[in-house]
Amino acid sequence: MIEIVHRPRKRLFLALILISLLLTTLSSYGLWVVSLPGLTNISSYLPMIFGMFLAAVILAAAAGIIGIILAILGFRTLGIFQGLAWSAINLLFPIAICIGKLFDVDKERVERSFIEVSNHLIRQKQIVVQPTKLLIMTPHCLQQEACPHKITRNVSNCRCCGQCQIGDLKNLAEQYGVHLAVVTGGTLARKIIKTIRPQAVLAIACERDLTSGIQDVFPIPVIGVLNDRPFGPCCNTRVDISKVEQAIKDFLTPKQ
């Protein structure tokens, strides 16, 4: 089965996040109202303290979302907005997924939109790192399924036979002097990041793994490149090598 992936739109994720913020605000107000009698019985100050806490969380999330919107519109944003933006995403993303389901929006479509927004934010920051501080991370399903060579521990074991694209990625890594790792899952990925300590990551994966990975490694900047799945998920997947090379250049080339 050939899977066709359309280019995601940033506005889908932004719309769902804004709706999530609205629902969270209403829910927080409802929680405060319901808790008011009990809190008042304990202390007359507790309702105000609890209300201020909920308001601070909502305002921080709103500030983060405003920062995302301004960045997408091309405005430079302060570092504090970037931290708030990721906090808002971590808080509201599960709600956005649920809202998407209510509107019959496929989860993978929401995740693709999130990845597009994340990539835009990273590129807008114009981050430049040394080649030795850049890590290309790719899933093992990019390797030919029947290949007998173990490359998850040592990519050098790849024979560059052309049956899959691991050899192409290996050549790119050698050409630009960056690290390349093939991983079997999140545990190994976290271990490699802890060992190499990159300043930036170029991740190749499916929607689910990219979405969780981008959030897990924050504040390390990640550019995500979606893989293609002509034979279904997790089997002989492919990737657009030109997109990978462009992402490498985005991290290595000083911006004018």
C-alpha cells in the first residue's frame, strides 16, 4: 500500500491549540467556581491564591501561543516566549488531538501540522552549530528489512549496497562531518543524545515518533523530516535525501 502524505498546514495545529486554550480556560474557571465553597471553608485566602495560580498558567500558555503566531508571521520573539511556547504545546497538545478527533481530523494530520510549525520555529531562530555538534537520527526501518548487517550500534557496518538509503545518509554524514545514528526506539535515541550531547538534531521518523521526540529533547533544537512508507509503517521506509541535505545546511550555514 502506497501512503500519500500531503504537505501539512501550520494553521491546523494553531487552530486546534487556540481552541484547546479556550476550553482549558473555561474548564479552569469552572474548576475554580466548583472549588470556591470548599476553599473558603479552609481559608478566605485560598480562593484568591488558587485563582491566581490558574490565571498564571492560562496567561503563560496564551503568551506562548502568541509567541508561536508572531514567529510564524515573521516577527522576532524573545527567548522567554520560546520556553512558554513549548510549555503551552506540552500542556495543550493532548487536548488538541482530542479536539481533532471530534472534528474527524486524523491524528497524523495534526502531528504533521505540529512538525511543520516546529520546523518553522527552529528555522526562524537561525541556529548555526559546528558539524561535530549536529546529529542525524534515523529509524532502523529505513534499513532494508532483509539486510544482515547490524547498524544500530555502528553505522559503519553499512555496506552502501544501494538497497536502502542508509548508505546515502552515511555518505552525507561523512561529507558534512556530522554524526549519524540509526535507532530502534526512544530509549536508544535518548541514550545516544546523552552520549553525543549534540547542540542540534536532524530527526527522520514517522509523525508519532517525531512529535514525541521533538518534545522529549527540548530545549535541543530539532528539525524533523518525515519518512515515506511505500510498504506500510516500520518496513523498508524511505526519505527524501534532498530534504535531509537542506536541513543539514540550515544548521551548518551561517545566515546573512
